[in-house]
Amino acid sequence: MENNRKTIYLSGPIMYEHAGTARAWRETAKQLLGGRFRLLDPMRRAFVDRQVDSANEIVEFDLQDVRDADIILVNYNKASIGTSMEVFYAAHDLGRFVVAFSPFEYKDCSPWMARYCTKILGSLEEAAEYVNNHFTEQQV
């Protein structure tokens, strides 16, 4: 049963985001989804932004997590180059299902995010419920 669990990558702003903010929603996601899914959290690595030696590693490790994931869960709370690139790569290149949560109304979303996020919901709780409802095997 353990091997049948789908893997979710937790995508969202890290650079220019207060570390506590970048961690808090991911911790909540782990509480909401952790029992049914394997979660990949990029915050588990101790890299420092804006250091040349770490830059390539940060991107490569994050891209590997996207490749390893079945589903991408996205915190679309602000414009983020890294998050946008992860979403595009996951959806366009890998055909992954991308579920985002955002405070923005549809009319205020970037057309790129609207196009490459499979579903955009209003809160993390709604997104977790959506993932739980659509990606776990229901007991009959």
C-alpha cells in the first residue's frame, strides 16, 4: 500500500519570502495530506539563495522533485519566477496535474498560471480537499 501513494511536490515562493511564511503553509499541507501522500518539500534542503555554488543545485534539486512528483501543489500567493517555472515545467513538459491555491480572483491571475495550473482554488484547505477527493483510492 505504501508504494501506491502518489507523490506531491510543494511548490511556492521561497526567495523574497519570510522563511516562516515559506515553511508555515508547507507544514499545514503536511498535516492535511501527509498520511495519504508522499510529500516533497524543497525547504528540507539547507541551501542559501543568491550564492553561486548553490544556485544550480537549488534549481536541479527542485526540478528533480518536480520530476519525481505525480502532482504539484502550488502556493500562488505572489508572482514568483521559480514557482512559475516549476509550474510550466510540470504541466507543459511532464504533463503533471497542477493544483494551486491563491488569494487572487481569476481575472487577477497571470494568464500563464491560469493556463498551466490544472485547478486554482481559494485556499490551501480547499486544494488539499480537492487532492484528497481526486487522488486517493476510495474504500468501497
